[in-house]
Amino acid sequence: MAFTIAIDGPAAAGKGTIGRAVAAHFGFAHLDTGLLYRATGRRMLQGLDAVEAAQSLRAADLEADDLRSSEVGQAASRVAAIPEVRAALVDFQRAFARRSGGAVLDGRDIGTVICPDAEVKLYVTAGDDERARRRHKELCEKGQDVTLEEVLDDLRTRDARDSARATAPLKPAKDALLLDTSAMTIESAVQAAIDLVAQGLAVADQAQNGAGGGQA
């Protein structure tokens, strides 16, 4: 059975961690769609045209060590505003979403554009200061020399660009369930998401069984 979980939200809100954990819990495949744009942005920084970079993206490009750097993050936000780049990556994401056995995709336009018919849509968010603290800690642990103020400014710049772009702006789907992780531990945020997805699975099972019963 195909079952899609769409998780959207701004950077460092916890959607990636939650997406991986939810996928592992339910045995679903997971795709961090942000890596597609980060890998494309990284290739653009290396001199390629953004659209060409997206069209020729390879699986190996998603494994580069510096994809989580601030510079690549800003580049990802820039290329994500280019309609031709998004178009080049849409088909891959949609095919992944409807694979047999279930799929979890996290990004910024999964519930609104990529998978508007997803069975469960979550919008994961957190306050600016908390997100900056998390990202600063992550970058420092990777040895990057960056201040908390610089990280906060970077996040706000990306948020503004992602929310204002004409194509697939960052916003919650109308039927998305809001999950604010500002005051949550990783464990409590993951459990809250698992509970929401479990409810969605139960509804889907009931609908499927009801449809089957009606045909008998």
C-alpha cells in the first residue's frame, strides 16, 4: 500500500530528525528533499548553471560532506526559487512518495506542491531563537567557526526568501497538522509526530476496509 507522509517547515525546526525517526518507526522509506536542493546549490557554487546542476544531479552528489554548511544552505535557497530547478526535481520526489510500502518526505513544499494528496501532512516549526541555537550547535560540532548571531541572521534570510518566492513558497498546507517543537525534546517531538501519523494510518485503514466491504 502506498502511504505518504509530507513533513514541511523552516530550517532547524526538527523536520529532518522527525522524518527519519517516523520512517524508521513505521518501516517507511525516507527522503530529505532539502538535500536535493543543497546538492544542486553546491554544484552551482562549483560553477555549474543551476538548472543544468539539477537536471544532471546524481545520487553521489547527495553524499557530499559539506551539504549542511551555511554557504550551501544559502545557495540551496537561491536555486530553490528557480522554477526550472524545481521542475527538474519534482518527478523524482513524486515517484518516491508513491512507492509501495510507504514514504516520508520532508522539505518546504511537500504538502502544498509535491504531494498535495498525502495521507498525513505535518508542518514542523519552532521559534527563531531556538532554531538558531540548534543549528549553531550542529555547525559547531562539525567544526565550523560561526557565531549564534550569524546563524540567526542566516536562518531569517532563508525564511524570508523561501516564504516570498513566487514558486512553491514555504507555508503550511491548509490541512497540515501543526507541530511546534520549540519547547520539546527530540524524543517528545518524535513521539508526537508518531502519534499523529498513527492516527492517519488508522483512518486510511478504516477507509480501505470500508471500501473493500462495500465491494463484497
